[in-house]
Amino acid sequence: MKILVLNAGSSSLKFHLFETDGDAIAAGSDRLLGRGMVDRVSSMKEALERAFAELRPVLGGAPVEAVGNRVVHGGDVFHSSVLVDEEVEKKIEELSALAPLHNPHNLEAIRAARQHLPHAKQVAVFDTAFHHTLPPRAYAYALPYEYMEEKKIRRYGFHGTSHRYVSWRFAQLHGKKRADYRMITCHLGNGCSICAIAGGKSVDTSMGFTPLEGLVMGTRSGDVDAGAILYLITREGKSPDEVLRILNGRSGLKGLSGVSNDMRDVIDAAESGDEHAKLALDVFCYRAAKYIGAYLAAMGGADVLIFAGGIGENSAEARARICAGLGELGIEIDPALNEAAANGDRQIGKSRVQTWVIPTNEELLIARDTWRCIHGVPHE
Ligand code: AMP
């Protein structure tokens, strides 16, 4: 079955075309037929038209039978991927209040795809879904109780598709189940989050009510004292919109280093002696290490630590710095394995907590979930 996977941003659309079915999923022989990104588009309709223009030679007249849509926020409503119907669309729309920067674009893509491919089934795959198993002690903020109850202010967690994929993949490589291990998965890309997985379930994660909390990211701040934000608004006269732009777009590696949001540039600048870049790298790695320590405490230890995402998969330097002080906690990276030129699934540390790099593949998981939803097959 040909499945188009859509990941819509504010002015861009990433697309992947897969050929997969039950046998291919079981054998891991799903095929990526084409991929691309269109940006600077004024509407998702235009974006899809351009995507199809690129895919036409690959499709050669064959129909796209299903569309898998990445949807960022599923709130406490969606616990797994679902076939999109009117009711689901309405819920995604309601959840836009919780993710105003993401859900409206995801929804626009769903609607444009329906117009373009009226016969294709559509599935929504949520970034939050894998984290629906968080226990109350991990998802509750210590605000007045009614804020959680009535206003739904709580930790939801994001990047769930990535944490779910790499944890599944690690277990699969070992002929086991996710539930056989306590895992800490680090998704370090432009956005960054860490997840604690025990008994096969996400039990804690660093992103919270929005994808802003937790680790230092490319342009996002991660954890900041809420009091500092209030200070910027009440004492420095910043508007809430300005603060949102600062926290989401001008902070993180970019804000601290003043060099770039790209880890490669930050490392280069740090190596050339740039003090701000050195600090940015230091804060990034220290924050990640602190969360790993926190999740060892959350699970009473771990069996495996996994790195994924653009930084997690490619930066031996970042991985080494994050793990440098974790020896007493059972995490030690092997420098030769860590620095070896390789790009697939690989072990980089053989200490009590084994350390691995597992390249993530959110699009593949979205394609597989799409097939499973359509055929009523349970998700792994
Ligand atoms: P992602 O969002 O997963 O695509 O990750 C994007 C980020 O990965 C980029 O902004 C870079 O900071 C980082 N990245 C990619 N390749 C490398 C590399 N070889 N070394 C360090 N960082 C890298």
C-alpha cells in the first residue's frame, strides 16, 4: 500500500512516500519511495500540489491509498494513532488551544490532503500519544489542582513517535520486547527531549505542557524559572507574544552562543575559543546529563541509554560530554566505539547501562501506524 506521510509546519511541508503492508512491517522491508520538503508556501493546498508534482515520476500513475499525518498535540484525548473522521478533526481543532503553533497546520494538511485525495484514508499520529502512560506524579505540576482538572495544565510530553520508535527498535534488535528493559531515550535534534521508559511505557519525559520545557534546544530555552518570565513581562515591559518569540526562537544554543542554532557551528566556534559557544555547549550537555540522572532515579536505574536525533546520532562530541560524569551511575561510553565513523544502529558503550545510537525514523512509524489503523491491527 502506498502511504504518504505528512509533517506540516507553519510555512513548510515535509513529505515521505512509503510502500508498506503487514508482511513488510513484519519483515522490516517497508520501502521509502520518495521524500521531500516544500517551504515558503502560502497554503497547504499549494504545498501538497508541489509535493505531488515532485512525486509524480515515482508514483507513475499509481494511487496514494492512505495518508499518515503527524499531529503534535493529542492532549489527554488521543492515546494512540487514529483514523481521521469528523469527530477526530473536531478534537484536533479543539486541541489547537494547547498547541497554537502546531495543530492548526497539521489540521490544514489533513484537510488539504482530503481535498487532493478524496478516496485515501487518513490517519493521525500524535507526538503526545506515547506519553499517555505517564503516572500522575510525573505529569502533575504543583499548581492549584483545578488548573489541571479544568484547564488541562499538565505535562503531556512530545516527540513520542521518536521515543517509541527507538525503544521498539532497540528491543527488536535484541529479539525482545520494549517491556524487557528500563530505557532512557534521548532525542537530541533541533528540538530535544528525554524519556524514561519502564515496563514498556513512557513514565517520564522532559517536555511538558508545551514542547518548550526541559532540555536546551536549537532555539528553545528548555527549563527557565517561571518567575523570570513574569519578570520580563511585568518589569521589562515585554508582551507575552515577544516572550513567546524569545523563548521559542531566540534562546537555546542560538541564544546562548550568539553563533547558531546548529550544534556543528556551536562546536566549531567553541573549539576556536568562542566563550559564549563554549558556555552554550556546556549548558546543553550538563542539562541533558542532569535529566539522565533524574530518570535513573525515576526508574531506580536503567538497562540502556539511547541517543537519537540529528545531534544524538551524529555528534560523538555531544554524546561524550553528556556522559562524561555519569560513570558512577553505570554509564560509560567507549571512545573508540563512540567516535567510529558509522551511521546505523550501534552500541557505543558496554558499561552496566549499555549505551546505543539508534537512528530515529518517525516517518516510518507513522506509515506503519497508518497501515495498522486502516487494517485494525494493534500497534506495537
Ligand atoms: P534534527 O532536528 O533531528 O534534524 O537535528 C538537527 C540538528 O542536528 C542540527 O541543527 C544540528 O545541530 C545537528 N547535527 C546534525 N549533524 C550533526 C553533526 N554531524 N554534528 C553535530 N550536530 C549535528
